[in-house]
Amino acid sequence: MIVIACPGQGSQTPGFLSDWLSLDGAEDFLSRASERSQVDLVTHGTISDADTIRDTQIAQPLIVAASLLAWRALSARVSLESVGVAGHSVGEFAAAAAAGVFSDEDALALVGVRGRAMAEAATREPTGMSAVVGGVEEQVLEAIAAQSLTAANRNGASQIVAAGALPGLAALAEAAPRGARVIPLQVAGAFHTGYMGSAVPVLAEAATAVQPTNPARTLWSNADGGVVTSGAAFVDSLVAQIARPVRWDLCLEGFQAAGITGFIELAPAGALSGIARRALKGVPNVAVKTPDDLAAAVELIRSAA
């Protein structure tokens, strides 16, 4: 099985959607996606600067729309009937749409609400996130807890993201665990922690408008790395996940247990494919950053057929 992964916040770069607009139907799709998410995705994906697209309420719909656009372009070139899908953090909304849990339109509407609610939650108290790279996992987790921080993203391949109050993050950087580097991330708040609690009921209310169906293909969950069987339960998980840690490490274990034969990351690609190269050694890997990368993804899927 090939796994197609949808990235999370922080993977966007200025102008990254420019090349995608040359594809047939891309501008029309992004126009409709902009209406659903209430964000001008064409402008922000082509000419907005790094500071602008770092804004949570812009970044989240932008990333999900890019992944869905890449999924559509790939599905027009090769059958995706036998692939599995997963998303990292907000990427789970794109993965849910790809798996048929709900429509692209529902994914974009929900992620628009999610981005705005999380941006508002982030204004309530100064918080942030830092990547802890390297070190012994148990020691890293102990150091994070010692500063009253949360291991918000456990990404595997010796990468854990700590989140919480800024003084705690500063103290963690000053007393980094042995063999580890602490790298501050350019994000607006402590995502996937209790600091996001006020956003949960907002998204829960919006989710009542969605009528989910069970996944049509294998779909892994950030909550525990397990395979999703119920669309309704997965929507509940998407809501709760705002304030709960992302267990991408367990997703990677799930991929390995399934015996995957290839890994493809959709646009805006880079972060997850990098983790996969380190964690899934020997598994062919394609990062679809631009339309030019679609040919390599098609070749990998066909080689596994």
C-alpha cells in the first residue's frame, strides 16, 4: 500500500501555489475554496508574504486547499483506489476529504472555522511552540514536563514539539536535554494543548452541519495512530484534536505495521517526507511540492500496483 500524507501548519511558503494555478481547473477550485473557507486563497498562495501566511486563520485553509488541489491533480493522472491516507494536524481535514468522510467543501468550511477559532484562542495568553530535535525520547519528555509544557506533536524520528507558556519554552531552550536542540517555531500559539480549549466548542458547533460517512479507503488517525472505521467518530476526533497532542509517531508505526511500499506527501510538501525518510528507511518517498513532482508520484503508485 502507498500512503498519501497531507501536511500541517508551518509547511506553507510564500508563493507556493503559483505553479499550481497553471493546472486546468485550479483557479476555479481555489475560488470556490476561498468562498467556503472565507479566505482569499489565490492571493495568499501567490503574493502574500511569510508573515501574512503564518497567521493561523490564513495558513490552515491555505494548506488544506493546497493538499486537496494536489490530490485532485494526482487522481486525474492515476487511480488512487488502493492508497491509504493520513494527515498531520490540520492536514487531517484534507485526508478526511480524500478518504470520503466528507466533501472538499465541508473540509474547507470546517478548517476556516478551525483557523479563526484557534487564532482567537491564541490571543488569550502568550504561548508558543518549539521543536526538540534529537536526544533520548524519555529524557526529552521529562524535560518538557518539568517546564509545565506539553509534548504537543510527537513526530517520530527524534522530533518532539513542546508547547506552552513562553517562559517555559525559554527555560527548555536554556536547559536543553542532552544531545537535543530546541528550535523555536514561528507559530502564534500553543496548538494541540489545553490553551486551545476555547476553540473546541466553536468547531464542534460547526461540525453539526456535516453528515460524515465511513472512510472509503484506509485512513489513519493522529489521536492514536489507529485506522479509522467510523466517519462520525473521526469528526469527533478532529474536533477534540485541537486541544490534544498529535501522535504522528504512532501513525508512522501504523504505516509500518501495514507494510507500506511508498510514501507520498502532498503540497505544500517537505516536512512529513523528511520525517518519513528517517523513520521509514528503505520506503520510497515522493514530496509533491509542485506540479512537476506529480510524475514521480504517479510512477511510485503504478510501481506498487
